[in-house]
Amino acid sequence: MPFREINSKMIEATVIPGQRLFSQRGAMLAYRGDVTFTPNVSGGQGGLMSMIGRRVAGEATPLMTVEGSGTVLFGHGGHHIQVIALTGDTLYVEADRLLAFDGTLEQGTMFMGSQGGVMGMVRGQVTGQGLFTTTLKGHGSVAVMAHGGVIELPIAPGRPVHVDPQAYVAHHGDVRNKLSAALGWRDMVGRGSGEAFQLELSGSGAVYVQASEEKL
């Protein structure tokens, strides 16, 4: 794993010759060694069509290619950072939550409506999250950002997890999602502004939830 957690809001990445990392622009805090940072225009692994897909989807968070030999400290906006290790599966995450990730991972874009049908489209309208989401697939590590820290909740067959859409950060595995309306405690105590919504994730995998309802 190239990422080492320094504290809850900062990680250190080890850069090895012949390998590369991608990071969000402006996320580099300090570095040691012979390391170069180049604006990435090809969209990472996945090629031109992957880049075009993200452009159309509004998932065009600027990236830097990080190469050379040394160590780099990453952090951004004082957000909490969670390092997720992928072992061949796919991570689904909003592009603006990506802090840094292994260059070996294949990057793509998925239309959320294809997982949740009409409800997937409604999710984008209600939560302010895009209808498209970024995917990272393969073996490697991903550092994502969140408000107030992150907890990983396992999803097992017959045991779905219900998440406040605003607290959703990312998920991986063979997971299906759908949005449902339900009366929540905020409505009961007068804090709601209409119907409450829940994001239901079922199948086999895990979902990452932040300790806040704030968007980055």
C-alpha cells in the first residue's frame, strides 16, 4: 500500500520509479525526493472515452500525475481522509471526494441510473450528487475525503444497509442501490423540509459513511 496515514487529515504516499499516482490538484502539502507533478489531461487509466465520459458527467475533477522517487504528503481542506484498499473489485465514489489513488487502478464513469433505474436519477436530483459517479477498479489503494471521519459498514445478502444520501461517501462490491422515501426523525422533530429519503444498498460489499451531512 503506497499510502500511510499520518493522522486523520493527512497521508504520506511513497512514490517508486516506474510507478505513478494520481492526486487531486492542490492536494500536495509537502514532498521529499525527486518527485514530479504534472497536470493530467488523459483522465488516468481508462483512456479518452473515460475522460469524455467524466466531462459529460461533470466528473472532471482536475488531477495531477505524480511520478519519481520519494514521499509526498497529501491533504485537502482539512477534510478527514480514509484509505481504501481494493483487491480486484470496483470502488464507486464521487469524483470530488478523491484525494489520491494508485495509477494502476482503471478509472471510469458509471451512470447511477443504471443501478437504481429512475430512483438512481432521483437520487442525483435530491442529494445534489451527480447522476454519474467515478469508478476505480483493480488492485491498489484509494484515499477519499469526508467530513467528520468515515465508518465502513458491511453489506451482506439479506442484510441491506440504509444510509442518509448526504452521508454517503462511496461503496464497493456487488452492490445495488435505490432511493426510497420515508418519514425520518427530522420530520418528527420539525427539522425536516419535506419527505426524508434513504439510500438502500443491498447485495455483497461495503459502504463508507461520513459523520456529517455536509457536501465537500
